[in-house]
Amino acid sequence: MSTLAFALAATIKHDGRGGVADLLATPAEAAAWLADNQHLVTEVLGRPPAGPESAGGAISGTKLATGVEFLPETRRVGKDEALWRELVEVRRAVRALFARAVAPGAPSKADADRLMDADVAVRAVNRAAERLGARELEWPAGGEPVLRWAGRTDDLIAAVGRSTIEFLTGPDRGRLRACPAARCVKYFLQDDPRQTWCSASCGNRERVNRHYRKRHAG
């Protein structure tokens, strides 16, 4: 299971060498990540991207090999440094709220010492979501009732805001955990009350580390 907000939080990860990797470190990397997670953006919007042009008409959409059309802002983030920085900043808000959600457990070690204030993060997410507009009912004569957006349908940052709100007010928030493994910085959803680690590999590594420390204690 994944959502746009959860996937965005996971763009901060362990680099395999004891440090932290950022999958959004450059605009080009952010565009590549968004291309891989296009389906999560369109899930928030409630329908496929609206037309081949962005709201401003300046950037055309493009087709992937699968036939799925890029959201205009997905392409733009690789060229627009301001949009890239906005995406990175809204990720800060998402991770701050994830850290609050796992309290009193420890948040991810990746940014536990420099988290955005939770109230500031709430306001940032709300401002982002408001840009998307509202859901409205449309029921044409002789047709079926359908859901439509009143407002922009290609706003990437707004989609992140809406996804974050839906995740944190939904049933999965209670399953959110930060992996306590020594070198892991992941958030994960606990599938079983006995699950401690984000993956079997983290659990195995921690058991080996504990065995090593026990043998060499004293």
C-alpha cells in the first residue's frame, strides 16, 4: 500500500553506507521520481490528468510508454527550480507530521533533530491542499452523477497536501511507525502488532548486531 504523501516521505532513505540519501536532491531527480509515481498523483486528483496542456497552456503533456499522460507539473519540476523547492518544502511538512503521528515513539532518525514545527507543518499542508479546489457533484440530465474538481486539476503540491490530509485522518495513521534499526530512516506501516522493523533485512541486521554486542560486552 502506498499513497502520494507516504511515497514522498520515503524519498529520504538510507544510502547503504551509513548515511542518508535524498531522492529529490535535484530537479532532475525529482522529475524522475515523479515519473515513477505518476499513478499516485492521479489517484489524488480522482481522474486522469486534465488535457494535454497545463493550466497556463505553456507546457504540453507527454505520453509514457504505458500510454499514461504526464501531468504537466511532473515534467515542469525538472526544469522549474521554484517548483522543485516547493516540493522539497512540502515534504518537510509531511515528514514533520509523520514524526508527530508516531509519537511517543521516536521519529525517523533522518531529520529528528531538525523537524519543522508541527503547527507550521499543519498550516503548510492545509495551504497546499486548498490550491486543489473542492470536490463537487456533477449530474447532467440523462447522465450519471460524477465527481469533478472545482479548481485546478494539475497542481502537484496541492495533490501532496490533499494526500497528506487523507492519510493522517484515515485508518492507516495508527499503523505508522519509524523503523528503529540502527541505520534505517524509513517510516513504514505496521502490518502486525508484533512487527518492529520495516523489513526482514532490518530485523535480521539488528539481531546480528545485538548478538555481536552481547558477545563482546565487557
